[in-house]
Amino acid sequence: MVVIGAIAAGINAVAGGGSLLSFPFLTLGVQIPSLQANATNSASLWPGSLAGAFGFREQLHKTKRYFGVLAIPTLVGSALGAWLLTISSQRLFDRAIPFLILMAAILLVVQPKIKARAKKMDRHTPLWVGILIQFLVATYGGYFGAGMGLMMLGSFALYMEGNIHELNAVKNWLGLIVNLVASIFLALKGLVLWGPFVALTAGSLLGGFYAAKYSQRFDSEKLRVVIATYGLAMTAYFFWRAFA
């Protein structure tokens, strides 16, 4: 399980989509019920989010006004998403899983277009629309989370001034809020399994460290395609499992 956490963190650092590996592993490999697997997987993400946010602390300086405006809807949305998860029945969540994984896989497929748009699109959307979108994205992040960062980056391109690194800084700090709030809420509700959490977190820290050190050696584009393909395969399996 430590190895899976390390690989998932490395995938997140290099290409994104690590949860497409770690979540199915918890549900299919370890046979943890999907609600607890999702909560445990989400909780194990926050140390990596902290490391990512800390790494972008200097780039946040130019976009801190956006962070200040978006922090509250992010906080509220992530708490709402985590609460919705706690009141979801096992059957309902099992039926939602294939759609959630499909969404994450599609976001990974279109990742280059999202990043390109974030680099060069003119920002004309009113800020209040951005606040509403961020609330919805944070709600999704508190509920499931895979692909949340790409959703943020795509929405930022509509209204936020700044280069891709500055937008990434806001994304990482807001992502930290989502993961931390959801982790605390889900832990208090007893959905986090501490054994798998510790193992995944330890692996995540190791994977994040070595990915940052050796990420230039990996072909992120090929890895993205592999993980997206795997995600689509998992989508098909979970559709069969939920509806067959």
C-alpha cells in the first residue's frame, strides 16, 4: 500500500490523475467499501497538497487577492462535498463511481488543452461567476476529488489574471484547503481507515519527494495517456459492477 501511495503521488507530480490508481486499488485490491476507500484516499492527499502549496508560495504573491476571495467559497464547498459524501448511501455512491472516474479520466485526456487555455486566454468573465464555479468545484473536491485541480485551472482561465505558474499557485493552495477540510470532516465521521491512511500518506510523501527530484526524467505526456486509458478501463469495470 505504501508503494501504491508513492506511485500515485509520483503520477500526480508528473502528469496528474494519481487517484485513478489509488482509489480502485483500495476498493478492488484491498476490498475496502467504496465510501471508506474514497474518504481514506481523499484524506491521504493533504500532505501532498501541503508540499505542493509550499512549493508555490512565492508565485502566490501576485495572485493572493484571488486566493483571499476564493478561500471562503472553497472552505464552504469542500465542507458541503464532504457532508454529502457522509449522507450518501453505499448503493448511491457505488452507482456514482463510474461517472466520477469517467469525468476524471476525460479531464486527464483534455489536460493539455486546459493548460494551454490557462496560458493565453483573455479573462473577461466576472469574478462572481468565478466564485460560484469555485464553490461547485470545491464541493466536487470534497465529495470525490479526482481531477479537481484541472477543473480549477480551467475555470481560472476565465477570469484570473496571471501566468500559468501563478494560477497553479492559487490552485495548489485552494486544493490544500479542500483536502484538509474534507479530511478533518470525514475523519470525524469515522469514514477514514487509519491503517491504509498512514500507509498511503507515507508512500505519498516518498513519492512526492522523489517525483520532484526525478520528474524531468519521465515523459509526462506518455504517462498521462497511460493513466487516462487506465481510468477509462476502470470506468467500464465500475459501470459493469454497478449496473450489470
